[in-house]
Amino acid sequence: MHPNIVSREEWLAARVALLAKEKELTQARDRLSAERRALPWVEVEKPYTFDGPSGPETLADLFGKRSQLLVYHFMFGPDWQEGCPSCSFWADNYNGIVVHLAHRDVSLVAVSRAPLAKLEAYKRRMGWSFKWVSSARCDFNRDYHVSFVPEEQKTAVYNYRPLQSGSSELPGVSVFARKDGRVYHTYSCYARGLDALNGAYQLLDLVPKGRDEEGLPYTMSWLRRHDRYED
């Protein structure tokens, strides 16, 4: 870091100038959020069955008592021994918010292709309490473009464009609504669209070094599962 050291008066002038830009961004984000909520819905007609803690559940069952459902597509392949480190970083943000979402008519569920036993074991290890179900018995992950079999690699789509990665699993969020007994898909986002879900990154964006990832071999190469940092 090479900070520009100034007087309090000069700092305040610079801060006020930046505040104007922050307000512009906030207002633009509010307008974009309104457009997102106004997207048309598409009915989910294909049946999906998930393995949950209490047995098989349909997509409609995942709503519980609420009319809105947030699904986090957690990268955990069937043959993996533990969940993806970056998805684990995101999931560390979810425990405390489930109760708040529920009071705004929203259920939050993580979905992965790994067998339920692996998900449950990893969930215990991480100390998480949010609901996590397995889509091992259905095509949910493939239909929502976050899981890919080898023969699909050349034609697959991720983040609404041709797949740029050779990974069999990628992250995402899908949103569903339930109305008059029917389930609808209202929104999905992927890649950098998931940034807003990560509170740690939002906090890092406030400090002088920011995310401090420039010069690393790849983004998040510093990251470890929260029980694997050496200190």
C-alpha cells in the first residue's frame, strides 16, 4: 500500500465526493433489483426428488411453509470426499440468516449431487445448521446448469454462455416461487453474480487492502476451509 496522507479536512472532502458515487451505485442497484424481481416466471413442470434429512422431498417440499425458495448450488460431486472450499466460504455466511429469511417468507436450502450421508458428515464438520439436500437421484443440477457430465463439456452452458471451465461442478443460486400450488423458476445467477451473497468479501471491499488477491496464482488461492487455516 502507498497511501496518500492528508489533513482531516482534505480526507473529508474526498470522502464526501466518494459518497456521491456510492449513492449513485446504491440507487442503480435498487433499480436493478426491481428489474430482477420483475422478471417473468417459468413453471417448473419436471418432477424432482431430493434426499433430505427426513427422507425424500420434492422441490415443492423444500419451500416448507414459505412461498419463496433460495437454492444455493453447492459444489460437492458424488465422488468427492469434501465440499468445495469456495462454496464452503460462501456457506459460512448462511447459518445466522436462515431465521431472518424465514420471517420474510423465504426458505434457504443448499443442494449438491453428493450422497446425503456425505453432505451430513461435512455439515457436522463445518458446524452448519442450514438445510442441505442431495440431488443425486435427479437431474436438478444439470437442468440448472451447475453440473456437467464429460460428454456435455463442449456444448454445456454456464452463466448463460458456453462453458469456459472443464469442471464437473460449478456454483450458482436459483430462486423459485410457489403460487396456487404450482412452482415457478424466477431467477438464477452464477460466477461473480454470487459475490453479493458473501459477507466476508463485502467487508474486505471496505478495508485498504481490499480482497488483496492481485498477484496470487488464482483468485481465492489464499482460501482454506475454516477448519484448515494453520493458525
